Amino acid sequence: PVKPDSLLLKLRYYLTRYEEELTDTEREPGKTTQGVEEEMATDSLEQYIKLDEALARLKDNKTLYKTLLNTFRKSTYWDQLQRQIADQDFAEAAKTAHAIKGMSANLSLVEIYQKVALLESQLKSGFDFSETLAQLEHAMEQTTKYIKILAEKL
């Protein structure tokens, strides 16, 4: 189990450089999550992002969560995973999938987490993963869409 205080300290340490990339509107204090669900279909949002769970994990630090979401969205792990699979480097692809799984779990990106956990298992065991990869790609597209919307609303 991860201790919330330790997680916050480590995240602040490693994400300092990303904080500088935020625009003034992204830094706007005092925004709440109220109304976010009203503008998006709640069922769809909850299918991809457990917002309340994520904010509880970060002690309701919306600025940090927004920074983490944007960092996840800008990361190159997804491209790296696709490249490794195309190169049939399944051992490295499983490691990349594991990294994505950890990030998605910490950010409560549930659909990505579920699909990438299955993909990691399939990559390690040699099972056919083509359907899971397609489902993960869809989850990545949808989650990225919601991340962009949340980044504007938080």
C-alpha cells in the first residue's frame, strides 16, 4: 500500500518541471469538480476516471491531480508500447504495460488500468492480445478526451 503523504512528496519532487508547463488558466485556483459531471455524461466519465477516488488519494489537491493527468496525457509510454509490440519485443512491452498500469491505477483511470493489466498478463503468458490491445487503444482515446475536459474544469 502507498502512503498518501509519501506519494504526494514524491509526486511533487518528480513533477516540478511539469508544473512550469502549466498555463495560467490551468493554475487557476478555487475551481471545483462541481458541474464537471453535469457537462459530461456521468456514467461515461465514471467508466474511465474515478474522479472522487483520485482526489481522495491526493487529499483533494486538484492542482496536483490536473498536473498528473496532463503528465500522463503527454507521456510517451503508449507510443513506446505500440512500437515494442510492432517490433515483437513482448518482454519490454510487458514492462511498459506494467508502468502504464501503475500510473493509471494511481490516477484512477480505471478503464485503462483494467485493459492494460490484462494486456500485461497476455504479453507475459504469450496469449493472443490483439483484442485487448484494440480495447486498450479505445480506452486510451476516451480517457484522453476526458482528461482534456477535466483539465479545463478542475
